[in-house]
Amino acid sequence: MDSISKDNGHFSMNGGDGPLSYDKNSSYQRGILEASKAIIEEEIATKLEFSTNSFCIVDFGCSTGNNSFPAMHAIIEAIKRKYESTDLKTPEFHVYFNDVVSNDFNTLFRSLPPDRSYEVAAVPGDFHGSLLPPSSVHFAYSSWAVHWLSEVPKAAEGLKSPPRSGGEMEEVYEAYLGQFEKDLESFLK
Ligand SMILES: C[S@@+](CC[C@H](N)C(=O)[O-])C[C@H]1O[C@@H](n2cnc3c(N)ncnc32)[C@H](O)[C@@H]1O
């Protein structure tokens, strides 16, 4: 089942909530949150150390939101618990949902949890570039997205058929690895 479409040079997930949508075909990706939730909660409980009146969380590569909402809920609840364990006043929360411009943000906004305790905004654009003002993000989240490369590495670009030898294979592997390292470094910066 193909729950991906291509537009403006970027692949994006199939929108809506029909049988071929990402919404209906992403329970596997949802499993990652179940696996990582305890780690996120532990890191917030032990490492989060600052006070602000307005706490900004970004989900880079949120797609249509179905997997993002439970993640944002888990993060915010963990941050609230952290603040409640101190004398600090619990901040208000703002969640910025980022994805490529062809992402179906309408489905995301239509399916926002009505009982959420945060304000929302969309940040359409490429997370390999600059999206938000410097120092404006307090918590960055991304799941199943930052491994999407900014471009096909040059060494793999010209290949018309699968690599024929171990040497060619190694070259392509190294090219993708190098591209990933470059992209991740610039993403983190
Ligand atoms: C497999 S989906 C993951 C969606 C969601 N985070 C989840 O866990 O189910 C990957 C998402 O990353 C987005 N994405 C890929 N490259 C991106 C980029 N350069 N900038 C912004 N979003 C990107 C895709 O459009 C897609 O919605």
C-alpha cells in the first residue's frame, strides 16, 4: 500500500483519512512513541532545567498529526510534572507542527485533540533549512523523519541500475552515510 505522494520535489505522506492515507497506515511508526515514551519522560524529569512563561515545542516532520498528538501530550504532561515538582509556575505551551509545504495540514488541524492544553501553529517548510527564530525552541521532537535526506548523494545520483559489485555497493553506502552525517549536523545546528 503506497501512503506517500510526491509534490514540489518533496515526498509527503498521503493526506486525509481514507484507506490509503498516512493516518490509516502508520500504526507501525506509532509503535516508536510507545517504545521511546519512557526515555523521553526520564530525560525531561532528570535534565530539563529552565524556567519560561511560554514553552515552545516543535515536531519536525509531523505529517497529518495522528502520531504527533500523543507524542506532544506525553511531552507536555512530563514537563508539567517537572514544573509541579518545583516552585516554578507551569508555563503555557505552544506546539509548532512542521512538515513540507505539500503536507496535508488541513487534516492535522481538523483532527487536533479538543482537550489539548497547548496553542498550535503550522511551520511549513524544509527542516534542512532554517525555519524558526534563533533560540525560540525549548524542546525539539522528531520521529521517523530526520533520516529523510536533503538530496540524493552525488555518488549515487548517476546510478541507472543497482550497484554491480561490492566496491560499488560500498561507495553508495558511504555516499548515503556521508549525506546523512552532513544533513544531521546541519539539522542540529
Ligand atoms: C514517515 S513520516 C513520519 C510522520 C510522523 N512523525 C510519525 O512519526 O508518524 C515522515 C515525515 O517527515 C516529513 N519530512 C521529510 N523530509 C522533510 C523535510 N526536509 N522537512 C520537513 N518535513 C520533512 C515528511 O513529509 C513526512 O510527513
